[in-house]
Amino acid sequence: MLSMQNSSALVHPSSSNLNDLRHRQHVIPSSSTHSESISEISAFTDYSLMDDSSVSHRASISTDDISTESLESWDGDGLADSSPTAEVEVKIHDVAHPLGVASTKTFQFSLATAQDSPLSMGEVTPKVEEVEEVDDLQSIKPLGVEPPMVNADSTHLDSTATPVTVPRKRGRPRKHPLPIPGGQVKITKGRSKTGCITCRRRKKKCDETKPSCLNCQKNAVVCEGYPPKEIWKSGKQKMEDAARSQCMITRTLPFLIDGIESDIDRRFLDHFVYGFSRVLTLINDDSNPFKEILLPMATQHRGLMHSLMCLSGSHLSGMNPEPKVIERKYHHFHRAIRDLKNNIKASSQGSEEPELLVEDPIIASTIALSLNTICEGETNGEYRPHMDAARYLLVTQKPRNEKFRQFIVEFFQYHDVSNSITSLDRRPAHLNGELRLPDFVPHAQAGMFLGVFDGLFNYISEVTRLRDRIRKRHNEGHEPAVDYQILSEAVSIDSAIRAWETSHAANTPNWALAQLYRQSTWVYLYRTIRPSRPSEKIAQVVDDGLAYLDQLPQDAGAYSIVLMPLFLLGCSAFETRQRERIQGGFESLKAYSNLRNIEPALTVVEKVWEVMDQKMEESWDWEKIIQSMNMDFLIT
């Protein structure tokens, strides 16, 4: 069927083959007498669908002089060689020209038909093609056709004209092609989510070999394994789990021992038991009182445990200054101070007997905090409040445990007497009768320190008293500063030191240590009574003391209490060769104990040597030299 859309009228062709023309599927233009192409025709449509009312303003098409002698056949795929062809001439009369002038356009078409085709016998086989969307096709506008101009007279322009319908091109692929018969359809797989973590991060294909994939091994990278599988749960199950978790009561186990609450605290405890306790007393085996007496007591008293852990942490931080170790050390220090205050306050308010005001662990806590200043190397008198508190508690009340009392009194007197050697205002408590030794004095070998139970520290305290009297006479301008009474007492002390003998077996580390203490005590007396100048006597005693020091093994427990006699020998070393040996002794002691009060003690000794070389007579009063240096510390 030959049709035209958007045309005014259609004129039947005069040819007898017009009926065949109506059944043609394709119209092929062969030539045209007009310069415009076939696209200039508005559209093709069935003329039988046109009404008469739209004829007057539409173009007319005539098919005059249609030749039927040379029609060509069309079989749907191409032209047949033996098919006749016919020329069809179509004239379009445009009576609705914008300028009101009628014009005629002539088009020629070649109509083809096959003689042997079903079309020639009157049979029609329509081709079924996919119908395009009507709305999309009607939106297509013909090329080169300008919209008509509207003037005042043209008020009856037809608004029902439809756009050109362009047929779909042949061979267009289907939107959803059918699968190939007998062929395998390729299924596109999404990205796998079960690969290892490393391959997924590197965006590589993973072979998913477990426990580690071969791809990571081939590329020499560490396979981080596979993410845990998540079990799918419905919304109801998730809500039930959330409600169950909210109803669960979290129960944690309490700490076995108060004060041991973290991994660092366990490090502090191990360091205290296996390392630090051996540098505090003469005994470094299992009978060490810090392990045998204080530690079991601390398991029943939280404040004492904090004090011991602070003490151990201070010593450990000197060797390994990790930030977390230092932070935990200060935590124990503040807790120990707070618990000590609370315990003293509670005991004083709840007890009516003065001798039972404070428990033994509180006394031990004050001693441990005073030792903490030694580990920290503090030189501004931080030890004073702790030592004063320990003195007050020991003087005003009697410890309940006799074994603890024996240890704590010996410990306090050792540090109290040693403190008087380096300060101008600190004097031993036993000089005034404030503190006495336990009623049962064990054998000297049972002592935890040297010089307390065997009486040697009594001679040191008496020499300290003589120094105070000489210093007072010197400040008052009395000449001589050493009068006959002081001299007589000094001779008596000298005789006692000569007669003193140790109870330790000969040729043992403790025996060599006892001889070193004896030499240093005599040096202390000589430097107090005799003028400050070199002499053969002082040089000989210093050399003998250094010889005893050299006899001590490097790992001997005697090194724990060597600082005080080494300090006295250093303040009496007038010769350069002796000073070098003294410096070596300080280095050996520091390597053994790692206590940080050793370095300040060596600094004071070197200052005394400087005074010896400049103002020799003033070098005997090293207590005043220490005060001028604004230093105050324990040499224990």
C-alpha cells in the first residue's frame, strides 16, 4: 500500500497496476525532477483513512502515466534480474502554499515485483517486525521542512498533522538476544568477597587457599588471613541478641593482691623479688628481710604494697626509663602517700592506747618511701619527712612483731647515723636516748647491715658529736679549736676502733667489708681531729681501705652498703693516685646497684678534692661544702 501522511489529498493512479502497487512493501525512488529528496514528502499513509474535510487544504498526489511494461520484482531481499520494472510518477499539488500560490512537485518511483512471487499471484505475506513506540516515532520531524507561516488569513490550518513515521532499520539487534542453541551461555560473576584480607586490599585475585593463600606466597607478602564469617541474622534475631546483651551482668574477678593490678605491676613485683631486694641489705639470699618480712606483710596491707612497688619502679625506671614504667611508678607513689595518711588518721581516731596507734606496715611504708629518694637520686632533702615520720613512730610506740622490730630498728639506725655524716643538722636519735636497740641483740652475723649491732656505728656517732663541738669553737673564734677535752675523747675512740674486731670469718667478702668499715671509721676520726694536710698516716689508711675494697667480688652482696665508707675514703684522698682508684670504686658500685644517689656522692667528693687543692684547711668540713652546693641526700 502506498500511503502519504501529512498530505492534503490523494489521487488514484490511472494505471491498471495500481492494485498491485497497493500491496508493495517497498517503494524505491529512481529519479526525481525536483531537487528535493524523498524526505521532503511529509509522510505516507493510507488514503482510505482520510476524510473529505481535510482534502481542501492538503496537497494532491497524482499517479499519471504509470507504466506497467517494465516493473521490477522485489522479493524482500533484493531485485530479481528477470523481473520487469515500472515507472510511477507522483505529482503533489500544494494548494496551501504560505504565499497562496499553488505549486506542483513531481516524483518518479520505480516499482518492482516478482513474477513468480506470491505477490504476482495475489498472495500477500506480510513481514512481522517489531513495532516501534508510536510516541517516539511521532516526535521525529522531517528534514528541511520549515513550519508554515501563520498570517491573518490562514485561520484554518490543520493542527491534526502527524510527524513522519520512520521505519526501524533492518538488522537491528534485539534488546534481549536469544541464547545460542547448543552453546554455553557465559555467566558474569561479581567480585568475590571471600578472598584473603591482603589480596582484597591489594585488589588482586585470590586463590583462597587456607590458612594463607598461594598468591601472597608467590608475591612474597604476608597473608593476613581471611575475615571472620558473619552469620546472617534476621532483624528479630538481632533485636533478641541486643536485648540479651543488655540483660547480661558483667562480672569481673577481683585482684588477688591489692596493688598488683596490671602487667607492669607484675614486672615491679618480679624485679623487687629477684633483683632489687639484694641491693638494700647485706644479705641477698632468701633470708633477705625485704622478701621474708616486708613482702608478706604487704600482701595484707595495700599501702605498704604501693610503697614497695613504687620503690621497685623507681629502681627499674633508672635502668629502663620507659614512659609507662615511669607513669605507673608515680601512680604507686601517690597511692602510697594517700593510704599512709588515711591509715594514720584512722588509727589515731579509733585507738585509745598510744603504743598501738599505728600498725607495723605503716612504719615499713615510711622506711620504703625514704629509700625511694635514694633510687630517684633526689638531692633536695626529699627523704626528711619520711625519716622523721619513721623516727616518731619508732620512738613513740613499739612494733608488735619482734622480728620486724629487730629489722626496722637496725635499718633506721644505719640510715640515721649515715645521714649525720653529710648534714649539719641531722644527728642520730640514739645519741639522745630516743631510740634504743631491741632488748634481745642477736649475734652480729645475724645483722642485716654492718656496724649497728657490733657497735661500730656508736664510734661514728661519737666522732660526729666531736665534729659539732670543734665546728662550734671554730665559728666562735676559739684557738685551738680542738681543746684537751675533745682530744681526750678522741684518743679514747681511737683505742676502741683499734680493739674492734668483726665476728665474720676471715677471708670472706663480709670480713673484707668489715675491715673497710673499720678503716673508714678511723679516717673519719683522723679528719676530724688532725689538720687537713697530706700525711703518711692518712695515706696509708686510705690505701689499706682501697685494698679491702678490691677484695670484694663484683657480685658480692657487700656492695649494697659500700657507699658510706667509700665516701669517707674519698674525702681523705690527698694523692692523685688514690683519687683515680676512688673514682673506679664509684663506677663499680654504680654498675652493681644502679642506685642514683651514687652520682651525687661522687660529685661531692670531687668538690672536696677541688677545695683540697685550693684551700686545704677548709676541706675537712665537707658537711658545709655540701650545704654550699644546695644538696641534701642520703649516702646509703
